[in-house]
Amino acid sequence: MIKHLHADLVNLGYEGFNNRAAAFAREWRDDRQIKVQTQDVGH
């Protein structure tokens, strides 16, 4: 999935490296999981 994301970004003009795109995706995923877990606790 990360390779596809990076390829899509390159097609849109992104000139960064794949490892930076992968790091962003990991951070986003981790933040998302925390938000979902926090929401589950409140209900």
C-alpha cells in the first residue's frame, strides 16, 4: 500500500523519498488507532 501511495504522490508532483511517505503513513495510522480507541472508551 505504501508503494502505491508513494507512486500516486509522485504522479501529483511529490519529489520526496518513499521512506518519508512511509513514515507519514505510519504516524497517521498510529494517530488514527489512538483516536478510535479513545472514542471506544467514551461510549
